[in-house]
Amino acid sequence: MDLPRIFTIRESGHRIHNPLTPDKLAALGASLRLPAGTRVLDLASGSGEMLCTWARDLGFTGTGVDISTLFTQQARARAAELGVADRVEFVHGDAAGHVAEQPVDLAACVGATWIGNGVAGTAELLDRSLRPGGLMLVGEPFWRQTPPDEETAKACHATSVADFLLLPELIGQFQHLGYDVVEMMLADQDSWDRYAAAQWLSMHRWLDRNPDDELAPVVREELTTEPARYARCGREYLGWGVFALMKR
């Protein structure tokens, strides 16, 4: 049970596996106005940067669950580096269907709503771990502007224009599901640049070390085409944000 290798090759150098900078991640945590001791469940927790830094800076505790062996190892190392290994734990496992043994104050899935087959299913999954009156975080792409055709949408790594909504429509979807949007943190083009460009450097360095690997042609093709495709399509059309939700 693990992520496909191509994903970990792209993002092996990332601490944050989404287009939030460290400053934006810290600002998001502070904006939630939650007390020290807040219990967190982070599904698809990646390399654990959110949970580790919020444990250090805000006094949170909690558990992260991720299917990637590499990212789980990185998360545990990060917890030890920041001196919070006694407050957070990271479990290697499939976040889809994972429910906390005890209700938590904050349940999060930041950028991996495929674990619930979309926004609605992910919100339902998170709610199963959340105490009454608790706070939910969902990270999700949206269109900054509607792509002019399906080819442009696919260049943004969507399967079609219908995959994502415009921002007002995404907020409307949360409301339709019975949640108030009480806070949000949106990626901007600069934070998208930091996320995307870091993948290119990781791929180039991986190719230098692994020229004869069976995935080398795939990585070389992606590194050759992705920067221009991102500049032409992804940077212009694809947005991303983390939305704090509370049940009405």
C-alpha cells in the first residue's frame, strides 16, 4: 500500500504537498482561533508539516494518516526535528474510511478529497471523527476562471472542465451540504509557483541519480513538458484553497 512512485519522485523535496507556503500555512492555523490542546485528525497528512508546525506553534495534538511510506517517514522525522513527537503521531495507512477512535476537535483533509470520492464524501468521512461543534478543514481545487475548452482543463491535470467549480460555486457546494464556511486560505500564483517549480527541481535531481531507472523516460517527458504547460494553463486557470467548515 503506497502512492505511485511518480508522485513521490515529484514531491520528495516538498514539506507541504499543496500550493500553500509556510507563511500561509501558519496564518491558516492562527486564523482558526483554537486553543492549545486542540485534538486534530489529518487525513492524507503527507509529510506532516501542518500537524507538526501547528503542534509546535499552537500547542495542538493529533494524528496524521497517509498512504505514502516515504511521506510518513518524513512526517515522523519532522515531528522529532521540531520536538513534538510526544504530541503527534503519524500512521502509514489508507486515509479513505479512517475514523478516529475518539472524537477530535479539528478534522482535516487538505488537498486529497479523492479519499471520499469528492467533496461531499470527504466531508461525510471527516464528520464521523468530529466532535459536535468541531471544525472541519477541506482543501480543494477550483477554477480561477473557466477553461475555454477540455484540452485546457486536461492541461491543468483535470479530466474535464466539470471536475472543478468556480470559487463561488465551490463555496455554494459547502453550504448546500449544510456547512458554514467560517474561514479560508487561498493559494495565489506565487504560492502555486513555489509548489510546482519545486517538483521540477526534484525530478531533475532524481534523473541525475537514476538515469537507468524504468521510470526515467516518464520523468524526463514530464520535466520537458510540464513547466510550459503549467505556465500556459495551470497558473492561469487553476485555483486552490483550504476551507474551514462548521455544521449549521
